[in-house]
Amino acid sequence: MDMLRGGQIAEAGLTDWRKLAQGLHARYLVDDFGAGARFVTAVGEAGDDLGHHPRVRIGAAYVDLELVTADAIYRDDEGTEHVVEWVTQQDVDLARRISEIAADQGLEADPASVSEVELGLDTADSATIAPVWAALLTGSAESQGRGSPSDEVRDATGRVPNLWFGEADDQGTPRQRFHLEVYVPPEVVEQRIAAALAAGGTVVDDSEAPGLTVVADQDGNTGVVCADVSASAQAEVFAAQTD
């Protein structure tokens, strides 16, 4: 099944859901663990009907859901097909059904609270070092390049954050090579950056804001606040802000 582009996801109008990194994410608020369990049971039954299921994390006051297709089809500029982890129409269809179930059960969505963290490592030779990180993070060599046309390391069960590799020279210049990518909904970007600045951080690169904003702590360590603006229903508004 073909992957969906950001504009297609935005057109779906999934008000309960936000596109973070590779998948669709939602949080529903529940009164207690039992209410969450009943909701998850109903979601599971809906998934059985569609032959597709979300990743689920349940707590005493919330249920977090992620929808992503493990074998989506991505076509590069040369027309070559790649199997990737990404959002497809089946994710959109199940997201709509889950929103209906939540409404029937009187549950409130809290889309602004969803987030996803990934690891970034800059290197000049990802093919050489990726097997080491695949083994350390997941214990499986198969996690290298899983669901990605690159050397990115992804655990099939989602136990650990994804690790992707950025470009770096091989001159041995001392610099930070590891950093965190914090994915948040577009409407949360300004608040998240403001909170970091209030805590003593500084913005060191906002040339690609609001999609990517690099923030440094007092020691100069950097992290990136990321938002998939293209998949937002307010994509045109955010695009206008960067013009």
C-alpha cells in the first residue's frame, strides 16, 4: 500500500491525531485503568475487522496510540520502490474508526500532548557503524535499515527510540555527534521552545522553523524540536509564517 504524503494526511481531517515522525499519534484521556482497558479492547476489535492494529500504551489516566504501516511503499525520484514504515490509507481508516469509538465512550482526545523522541548520530560512515548500534539497541542486525531505505536503526517492537544517521565529516574535529529529536504537534512548537528558553536554553538554528528548531543547553548540547507541518490541517498557515 502506498505511503501518504503530508498533504494527503492533512486532507483526511483527523482532528484527534497528529503526524509525528513516521506515524499517526493520539492520546485519549480516561477516568481509570479499567476504562482504558475497555477502550483498548474495542479498538482491538475494530483493528481485527480492518486487519490492522495500533501500537498501544496504557496508563491510569490515558491511552496512547500510534498507527503506522510496516510495509508502506515509497517511490524515489527514479521510480524505485522501497518498503518503509509510514502512514497509509489503512492507518487513516483505522484512526477514523478509533475516534468514533472514543466518542461513543465519551473519551476526550488530547492531541497537543503527544510526542515522539528519536536519536540522531552524525557520522561519515553509517553503513559501518550501524550494525554496532543495531546490536546494542535491539539485539538484532535486522533492525538496521528496517522500514527505511537508509541505515536507520528501528526496533520492530518499538522498545527503544529510532536511531537515524546524519551527515558528518571524518576530520575528527571534536563536536557533539549525538542529539535528540523531539517530535511534537505543530501547535505545541512555540510553547515547547519557550519552555526550553525559560529554563536557560538558547535557539541556535531556526532557519527551518517551525519544522525544525535547534535548541542548545547551557553547556552547548543541542536537541531539535521537530514538527511535521506538511501533515497539519493548518499547513498553509505555518508555511506563510516562514515566507
